Amino acid sequence: MPRSLFPPDGGPSEDWPPDYMQPPRVADRNRTRLAGHALQHEGKPFEDGGEGNWSRTYGAAGRGVCECGEASTVLASDADRKRWHKGHKDEVRRA
């Protein structure tokens, strides 16, 4: 039998409906996006071409490059570069 959206006694209740029946919370977009700080090519690897020129590489290892110009050390995977970028954005927010 389906669960009712109303309390079992038919009257108002402070803890009704239960948490699992509440709508999901919308993610706080301000925590994930920061103007001017997007990870280039979704974390794909880059290599330093000198004087701030970055060229895309096609191996697994490479640097992550942020839109602001900041670059990571050489990291092994896209996931590592995404983790680096999350930390970079956190540092910018604190500054």
C-alpha cells in the first residue's frame, strides 16, 4: 500500500512528512563555480610550451590548467587534475 503524504492521525505534524519524502536539496552552485576559474578541457592533460603557451597532450600524465592561467604540477589522471582545481578554487575563495 502506498504511503500517505498526510500524517497517520490526519492532523498537522511537525515531523511529517519524513525526511525521505522531502524534495532533494538544490546544490549550492556558488561552491562549484567561480567566475574566471574554469578547468581547461575538463581536466585533460597539457604540457608547457614555454612563456605561458600550453599545448594539449594525449597521454595520461600532464598538467591541469585553469582559465586564470594557474597550472598544476604534472599529475597522473583527469581525476587528479580535477581535485587540484577544486583546491585551487578553494584557495582563491579564501583570498
